[in-house]
Amino acid sequence: MPYAGIEKGQLYLAGDIGGTKTLLGLYSLEGTELVLVGERNFPSKDWQDLTALIQGFLDEIALTPEDITGGCLSLAGPITQDKCFLTNLNRVIHCPDLRSSLPLRRPLLLVNDLEAMGQGLMDLRGEDLICLNPSAESPSPSLASPPALSLARPSLNRALIAPGTGLGQAMILADGRVCATEGAHGDYAPRTEQEIRLWRFLAQRYGHVSYERVLSGPGLADLYQFLRWEALSPALPGPASDSIPAPDSILTPAEITKRALDGICPLCAETLELFVKILGAEAGNLALRTLAYGGIYLGGGIPPKILPKLQEDGFLEAFLAKGRLRGLLSQIPIYVILNEKTPLLGAAHLAAAAEYPV
């Protein structure tokens, strides 16, 4: 969109750099409210130079980096020693080079995508969230129907788990600090005989089997291929052969999801059922690790797309199935984040944080 004469000193650049898509936004600070005034969405596979991509975005709206007060990019990967490895793009971002090539009025801030999502969570409204277990016994009445969460109001620990192109996990402490993690790359722990076979199937393919190998878009495709492989093996039980696609018919994660939800492919339905059970189990693990009485929040691109399946019994039962601590988990509300721009909003708030009173 063309530059519309917004006061330049109030402009903030925000970016959500994911494995599938890259979203850039320009925000204007009006009082204490951030207002989105321009945005662009790019397929992440289509760019190689992030600086050139951002500069092109600014050129479209007739701005230079010097017109921007500050900026923050959320990156889908760990940031260490001034480098970020974008795990699912197999690219490295050199943070000092990026900052020097984009001389904003304040240095560009680079954060993990789950840190940005956690910050954005604080400003979501009720319509941006849907609760999967409204009957959860909450230690605080305010958690029964989540309002916009405030960094200024210490409450209870919360946790994020976000399956999309990859899998992200983070913890939001009671004082509002967001702690991003790479817990999704920890060892996948199978719970059933079928999942043990799944682990072996994935170990042959990848060596190390992490939760991200299972709970992601590529993971969903691998689950489908595993179940299809089992169904084609006469030594293993599986769905009827007439429900199995031809050997050269490999479905995408989106196709698997659609066919499962439409009820037209039993194998796809079985794939999605297994996916949500493993997601429920790992969400329960995360809840125990963080004592997230303030709630578990499902972010990322996948949960909103499979909401009907998440609202069935399989997810919640897997979440609760923690033996002697089932009662504790029954007190923890679980929410699906419906607002896909949550990380972008969080990045914008981090960019403008110095403008807010402490």
C-alpha cells in the first residue's frame, strides 16, 4: 500500500519469518495502541536475501529504513552468537549484517518466533481464542474465559506449543516474561506399540526422532506414509486395501487434513487421529514441565485447521493420561489460537516496547 502520510517517528517494522511464509508488517504507534498500516505475505522458499526482501517491502510503501523508529523480526529457529539457523529453510541469518544493512533509528531486534508469539498472546481478545476444555477447574476465575492478557498483571505460568512447518514450544512466566525453547527437538517418546513402530519407521529415515519430526506438517505426511506402509504390509494390521491410495499417490499435509475432515479417506482420518493424540500427549508433557495453570495455548498453522478434530475426545484424553497427575492436568485450560498474526503482533510490540511505560 502507498505511504499515507503517517508520522514517520511512529512507525515500527515487524516480521514473522516462518518455514512456509514470511509476513512483514508496518505498524503505527497511536497513543499506546499499535495499528497495522501495511503488510505483505511472501512464500519463504521464494527469497534468498532477507535484507533485499525487507527493503523491497519498504520501497513499495515509499519508506527508507531511516524512516522507521524500530523493528523486530521473529525467526523460526534458535538465535545463538548473533546467528539464527532457520531450521526448516536450511538458511543462516547473520544478525549483525542484517542490522547494519537496515539502519533503523533503533537497532533491529531479532527474536525466536515463539518469543514473539508469546508476546502477541498478551494482546489477544476473546474471539482470537477457543477453549477445548471449558469445564477445566481453573485456580483463578479469570481463566475460565480468557480476556486480553496483560504483561502488567502477573498471573500464572502459561505455555505455548505451535505445530506448523516445524514445532515450537515456549513458556510464559507468571511475570509476563517469555522463555522460548527448542524443546520440540527433544526425543520423541512413543506411548503405544503402534507408536513404537512409528518411532522405528522414522528412525530408519532420520536417525534422531524428535517431536518436531512427528508434530509438524512434514510430520503429518510421514505419519500418513507410515500408516500406509503398515497397511500394505500383510504382516501388520491396517485399513482395508481399497482405502489405500496407489503407490505413486503421495498426499500433501493439506490434502491429508482435508480428506480426513471430509470423511472421504479412512487412512487420512487415522493419520489425523494419531497426530492429535500425540499432540495431546506432548501438550500434557509441556503442561507438567511448566505447571502452566494459566493455560496451554496451541499456536502455529495446524491447530486452527484441525479444530474439529481437536474438539473430539482423543486429544484431551491423551493430554490427561498422565497417571497420578491426571487431576492436576484437568485443572489446566487449553486454548487454540485462531489469530494467525499473533507472532507479527508480538514482534511489533517488542519493537515498540521502549515506548511503553515500565
